[in-house]
Amino acid sequence: MKNVTITMEDHVADWARMEAARRNTSVSRLLGELLAEKMHHDDAYERAMREALAFKPIPFERPYLTRDEVYAERLDRFR
């Protein structure tokens, strides 16, 4: 464990003290837990983004329809 000195605005420090008291813990432990949650969330997001970007789409069996083919198909439905 590392000891770290931080600087924050008074209203933030007041909130941290009240939140720590509500959770029955110290401000130091509360901030450590909040930062650990943020780190895990960011890691999970990065992992999901890498997986999504690595996704290879399934190729279609036939080529896409042209614009004219799409309109012709729609017109045929109404005839």
C-alpha cells in the first residue's frame, strides 16, 4: 500500500467524509475503493472496445443490391 497526499476542494472533502461515514469506513479507504472501481470499469471498457473493433463481419453470400434493384423490388411489391 502507498500513502498519497491529495488536494481537493472543501465541498468535495465534506462529501467524502460524509460518504465514508455512511459506509462506515475511512476517507482514505473510500477513495482507494472508488479509484479501484474506476480502474476496473475502464479496463473492462477498453477490453470490450478492443473486442468490438476486432470483430470481423460475416461476409454475405451475394453482393449488396444496387439502389436501382432496391427500388425495382419495392415497386414490384405494389403491382
